[in-house]
Amino acid sequence: MRPGRLQDLPGLRSLWAHEATNRVRDCVPSEAMIARLMASFDWEARSRVIEDGPRLRAAVLVLEQSSKGITLARVETAARDDGDRLRLIKWGVGLSRAAGAAVAQVWRPIGHRQDMAELGLSFVRPFWRMDRRDLRNIPSVALPAGYRLARSADRRTAIDVFNRSFAEHWRFQALDPDDPPPISRPPDLEVLAETCDGRPAAIVWCSLDTHDPDPRPQPVGNVEVVGTLREHRRRGLGYTLTAEALRRLAWHGAATASLLVDGLNPTHAYDIYRRLGFTVAFEYEVFEADFSTRPAGASGWRAVTS
């Protein structure tokens, strides 16, 4: 086992492809997503790989984010063998704790609760990828009385609506309106609903990606965000804006559409998506090790070195 390096990306992508083909992962990340993830990634400190001659046999990346004031580490593995995977998950969780994360998180397809429990990880919730198989016959629904589509969604307003809409959601990570992440989506794939006096009420934003290998017709329209401010909920804005976003994705050439949704979403957003023709195509189970509740020395976790 050795630290990873940027030159391992082709081998890592091959591992992702192997997992997607064998239904261990829902898809291979798009090139744009890989670029975002790897822009400032510390390969030496936060990755390990296991080699099998000239090819990678397994890899782990430990990604970090801040959620509601706590540091959360996500341990991402790719492997051809579950023995290697468990070894690397153990390393990643140990590194997460040693680096000061309050929580280490692992996403796995259903069927691995016993393995995760043995590594000190507890099941916390299901997460689903929902797909709409094609973008034909999308319902045309007018916005509720008192609302209209904004001519455009400036980035600061879009981020503000996103932050306020999801503030109470599980593991929410706010975006900084003064330092927004770079985007490459067409401007009309950010769809904003506002009141007739110009106050923002709800936002949907999407992207267009091509995945390979992938059984879905390509390219795929990814519905990334559907958010409604609390005072404007239960009026049909999420349904209407998502339908509008799907029509725009179709106009941009998307052949199908997908989204990720929390299976314990407090607003039951998945009901909206089902009404729009989405069905669950892949189910993850999310596991966590919560170090903030463990006194020092109470766990067997430690930093692991190769």
C-alpha cells in the first residue's frame, strides 16, 4: 500500500468503471466532477492505493467538508476485492479521526451493514439515485398564482435560496456566496421562481454530463438542487420548477435524467420526483463513525500508515 498520486487517476477511473459495471457504484463520476474533486486534493496525505502489478487493485480517497460547524470526512473507496476495500476503509476512518474530523462517513450499496459495524460504523440513512428513463411527455404545469419564473438567476441569489432552503437538512453544507464554486452549466439550467413583487421563492439547478460505462442513455441530465424556502412550501413550486428544468435539459440534448435524494428527506421530496416519473434505480446506505461522542482512548481507531 502506498500514497496515491495524480498519475493514478486513469487507474482509479478503471476501478470506478469496474464497480459501476458490477453495480457496486451507481456511476462513474463525470470528467467535470473528477476535476472539481481533484482540484486541490492532497494525494500524499489523503489517499492510499493497493497495486496488482502495473494496475491498481484498490484505492481510497479521504475527502473533507464542513457541515454546520463540524468537520466531516467522507471515505471513498474503489476496489476489485472487498478484503482490500475493508482494509482501506479502516485506514481512511483512522486517518479521519487522527486529522480531527468529528465524523467519518462511508457510502455503500445495500447489504454491507455487518462489515461496517465491525469497523465501528453505524447505519444512519438510505440515499437513493432516482432516474427518469426518458424526457418525453414531461407535464406542463403553470406556476401557482402569485409566482413567476425569474428572467435569470444571478449566482448570489441562487446560493442564498439554496442555503436557506436546506439549512435544516441532514449534513447540509452551505455555499459561500462570496466564493461560489465554479460552474459550467448553461445559465438557463438555473431555474428560479419568484413572487410577483420579485422576492425569490424556489430554485432548481441542473447539469449535463456524460458517463462511461453507463447503461443510461447519454448524456444524462443531473437535477442537482431542488430547494424551496420554508414560507413558500406546499404550493407546488418544487414540482413545477423540476418539470421546467427537465424540459430545458431535454432542449439541451439530455436523453434521461437522474438525481440523488435522501431517503429520510424531511420534506418527502421523493414524492414529487415519483409524480414526475422518477423511480429508484440505485440505493446506497450511509454509515458514520461519530468521534465527537467518544472519549479519547475509547476506540480502537488510530492513524494507519502504510
